[in-house]
Amino acid sequence: MKIDILSLFPQMFQGVLTESILGKAAENHIVSYQITDFRNYTQNKHHKVDDYPFGGGAGMVLMPQPIFDALDAVRGADSKPARIILTSPQGKPFQQRDAAELSNEDHLIFICGHYEGFDERIAEHLVTDEYSIGDFVMTGGELAAMAMIDSVVRLLPGVLGNETSAVTDSFSDGLLEHPHYTRPANFCGMKVPDVLLSGNHERIRDWRHKESLRRTWERRPELLTDRSLTEEEQRWLNEFTLHASEKGC
């Protein structure tokens, strides 16, 4: 996969893209990153990339010309279609299924907004996807792009050392991930659940599934709204509800 990033602050990405999983993915030639400072494409003699909004208002707005020209340069002679992603508070919420979809692409281009916003013609005529990573506002789109890139790259074949890691992560099956434990089995009187020490893989699998459902019900119940529950999952949910009512919750 090829990932291009258009940003006014390319140095922000240096550490993120060269360390840990993202760095190893590049070292193993599974993905390549290219960061473009779109300020270099401005035709303004003062190298300005923003201007006051028409109609008045606070803040400055990114002008279309530098981003249009930078994108043309990035795409160059490449005739293959690319997914062009704009990081924006107005975008649809980015979820695990979006990361999985993007992981099937050959070329992703991220445009990182800044200042008050961007000229709407950028979103209307360049962008294929507009995403937000949450209902909050940051100074720029760089951190949002980093988060999305990380979530996509880790799904590429060969990136993770254990290929089952990605498919058992939270949200991959619509549920939050189950609790994890490691050595020692007894730490200051706090013990690991007996089932995890039993060696019975079927019991362990069932326990993890149940605890995954319990954690989702307790912390993110909205994730269960559209889920088609199995008979066993429904029985577990009834058990959770009964137990909570008995405790007066």
C-alpha cells in the first residue's frame, strides 16, 4: 500500500511513521509513506495557504489552490484510483469497519486540515471520504490522520506478528475485547480467573466471548442495538440484567 499525506506540518509524522508497527511495516515494504507540505505548492509570493472567509467570521480558511496542485503532483502519472481522505469534525465517525475497508486499497491520500477549516470546494471536488475520529475539535487533522493510518496499516497482511490479533481486537466483531491476564497468576492476592488456567480451550473461548459481551453491555451498550444476538448471547444478557437488578443497579 502507498500512503500519501498532505500536511502543513510534515515533521509531526516522522516519529510516528518510523516507530513500532508502522515503522516495521515500511521496513518490510508492506507500505510506503510520503509526506507532502502543500505550502510548497502555493502560488502566493508570501507562501500563504489561508485567507479570510467570505461573508466574514472568525478564523482563517485553507485556500483550494495549494491543495489542488499538491494533490495533482502527488498523483502524478498514476492512473490507479486513490481514496482521498479528508480529516474533519464534520466527517462521518471513523470506525473499525472503515479501517478494514480502507486496508483493501492500494493507495490512500490523507489531507490534513488546519486553521478554522478548508474551502468547501476541496471536499466537494477532491475528496472521496471525509472522516472524524470523535466529537471534539483539535488544532489540525494530523493527529486524526495518524490514528486512522495506524488502524489501517495494522490490518495489512504480514504487518502483525500474530495474524489473529487483528480479528480479535475490540470492534472487529462488533464487541469490545475481553479482559486479558498474564503472569503471575496471583499478584498481591489478586488472582487470575481459574478458567484461564484450566487448559480447557472451549471453556476459555466461551468465557472470553461472555466477558466480551459483558464489557460491551456495561461500557458501550449502543453497540448491541443492531446486533443479531445468538441464543447464548441473549441468555448471558438476561443473566447480566438480572444480576444488576439484584444489586440494585
